[in-house]
Amino acid sequence: MEEKYLYGASVQGIQGFIFQTNKLIEIAGASELVEQICFKAFEEYVKDEKEKDENWIVRAAGKILYVFENKENCRKAVLEFPRKVMKMAPGITISQAVVRIKGDLSDYGEQSDELEKRLRVQRNKAVRSQTLGLMAIKRAPSTGLPAVEEVGKEYGGGNEKELIDEASASKKKMKDSIDLARKAFGEEVTEKKITNEIDKIAGKNSWIAVIHADGNGLGNIVQRVGKNAKEMRDFSLELDKITKMSARRAFGEVKKDYFKDDIIPIRPIVLGGDDVTVICKADFAVEYTKIFLEAFEEESKKLGENRLTACAGIAYVKSSYPFHYAVDLAEKLCGRAKKEAKKIDKDLAPSCLMFHKVEDSFITDIEEIKSRMLTPQEKTSFEFGPYYCGEHAKTKGSVTTATIGQLIKNVKELNGNEGSAIKSHLRQWLATLFDDVEMANQKMKRIISIGDPQVIKKLELEKYQQLLKIDNQQVAENLALEKYQKLLKNGEISIPFYDILSLCSVSSFDSLTEKNIQI
């Protein structure tokens, strides 16, 4: 039987390449380059294949699986593709492996496992850097790598000219490419609506959101369909479509309410497989993420499964904040959301998100954030998330867990005329909790007495007055009461007002800067 060749490639260093500098123009250009690596860049090596489209197994940012029928085409890809990629995107490296496979692909499952083993071996091998240069060469100040070009203020270099390295020069060439944006927004998007200036995305209050979303339940499906080439190919293609359709639906919905001019205040950075990373204006990040997660869950039913779900993390930062820290924090928040959601269903974590607003140092360790900023007293926490959506939130989840819908309602309640009157009091109450619980209880009584009764009821303020007792026995008794289950997590009293006020301040620009707490 005629043999074929199963080729696999894994792209490494993507995040470091994309976020090498803090300029959106380079980040966007790098994202477009990464998008092209697995698509346009590899096309040259499969154009002569008889069934070139049908031979694709996986084609996503960061991974390629392709069945070559022609040995010479496969040999050419192995010899030339890594060099081509490193020239296109200096700093990116490629690991490759090839295994022989039967012509009818009947041994695909066994051979794909062998391919993955070989790829792991290749990934662990050190790759010599192509960008170090000699000691005497001038360096680009933003990266410390050898300079190859001088740019002016039109490229974000300020009033003076600036030296840039080879990677930055490659990204610069892609500054007008919007292939990734079209995938995320739709084909009707034009270059004029896409911006490479972070200030135009942030708007007047200078806050942006970095969103990272990642699918749940994929491992079990891949384990099952991954033994069959056609099933794996169909699943991979369908998953990619679902992710893009979900991103487009989220874009279409927030566009109606938040886009007041011609500039689109969103820039996709990664969009492929089940991974999404976007930078957007802070105002609508939660709504955008909620719509994406629900659309992903709904669209995934087309795969023939009950459904897939996804979790997300949102890092709210100033537009001048280093992007790589923000992305790292968003990914860790996403991971934390997954961890908590698996306590509800370990086989398929329900769709949810967690977020954090950064106002001080470059903190990306979640436990450090929680201990320093979100734990005012023992058994008391300001970490109220994850916030759930989708099927879980529509059923029992709305009773036992926090939902994104309720979060949005609470933010709107406090931003309303009646709610605004108690916002500053709630900030003071949160700050007081760090020092004196009894004084905080007195403050809460005052808030309840002066606040609008409807607002007080909707925010359930009286529950917190009852929960936060000085007597430890009373606290233990309160923790056991069923009516307080939504307010309790991991044996702690969870208080939602830190999160609510964080979102309020994104749009109102209010901030609390006392007692280790900033809202």
C-alpha cells in the first residue's frame, strides 16, 4: 500500500514575540504574522498536493498537522519552512516531526501519537537565537536586540527617531494587515476602522481590558476523535468556525451600544482553535465576554456534542500598563475561573469569567493579589467570582453561584441616580473592613438607613450586615445557613462590592486609594 507522510509543526515563542514591546502597532503586526505562519506561509509547500485541502488535519495559530502524499513536498517543507518562519517573524521558532502513515490512514491514531512524542522531543531541544548580533552593533532601545532600521514618530517613536530591531521591522510591515480583525469582526470591516493607537481604543478614561478565553471539555473530545483523521479534521475546522462566529456575535452585539464613532475599540490578538485574546475598551469588556461565552456554548452544540463551554479572564489596566503583564494576568484569571468551575462539574466546567482591575504594581500572581488586596479579615474575601453564564446560570447556577447578568445589573444599579448616593459609602465600608469589623458593621447600618430602600434590597446589603458578626460562633452559624450559600465560597464570606465598584469606576473613573484597597 502506498505510504503518505504525516507532518506536524509546533510554533513556539508566540506570546513573547507578540508582546515583545508595549506598542499596539507592533502587537497587532505580530498577531497578523502569527496568523499567516500557519496559513499563507505554509501554502507554498502543499500547493502541488492532489488533495491539498482534504489533507489538512489541524490548522491553527501555533500548530499544523498535514498529510503529505508527495515525499519531496514533505522534504521541502521540513527543510525550508522553519527558515521561512524565522525570517518572517524573528524570535519565533518551529519544532517539526514527520511519521510515515498508510495510504488509507487506517493507522492514523497510532502514528499521530508517535508524531506527538517526536514533537515533544523536538520542543525540548535548544534553538540557537538568530537575533543576538555582535557586541559592536547598535541596539534597539525597546528590546535590546540588534537594530536594523530607524523610524520616526509616525511609527510611535515620539518626536525623535528611534532604532528598531528586525522583529519590530517585520511587524511594522504588517501594520496595515487586518486579516485577523476581519475574522473577528466580519468581512465588511475596512482598514479605516481599525486603529493601531492604544489611546483611541482606551478613550478618555485611559482604561483598557485584556480578555483571554479558553475552551473547556476539549480534551475528552480530542481524545476520542483524535484517533481518526477525518473526524479530527472535521472537529478542528468546526471548532475554529465556532470560535470565529462567537467572536463576531459578541462584536455585533456590543457594537450596537458602545461604538459611537468610526474607530473600532477592539483589537484581536489571538483567534483560533478554542483560544481568544483581545484588547478592548474597558467599558464593554464584561458584556463582550458574556456574549462570546454564551455564543460559544450555543454554537458548540453543532459539533454533535451536548455542548462545549469556555472560561475567561479579564485584566483591567491603564493603557500605559505593560501588555505582557496584562495578558499573563488575564490567562491566570482564566485558569482560576476554570479551577473553581470544575468544582461544580469536573467533566465540563460551566462557562464563567473572573476579572481584576490593576491600579498599583505589576502583579500577576493571583494568590498575592488575593492575600494583599482581597482578604480584609480571616474568613472574609472580596473575591466574589467566578461569574457564570450560559446553561448553568439559567438553571440552578443562578441560585447557588454568582452570575454575569446579576453583576451587570448591580453595576447599573450603583451607577444610577439612587445608587450613586451610596457608592462612596460602600468604598469606605470596604476599606474599614481591613481594620475594624465592628466599625464596618456600624458603617453598613448607616448605609442601610440613608440609602434608597430599593437599591439596598437589590444589593442585598442586609445579608452582609447579618453575616459579618464579630462573634466567631455566629459567623460559623451563618456559614451553615442555606440562604447565604451564594455569598460563601471555600468556607469564606465572599463580598461582591469590590468587583461591582471596580466596574463602576472603569466608566466613572472613581477610585479608592486607602487601606490597601483600590476600587
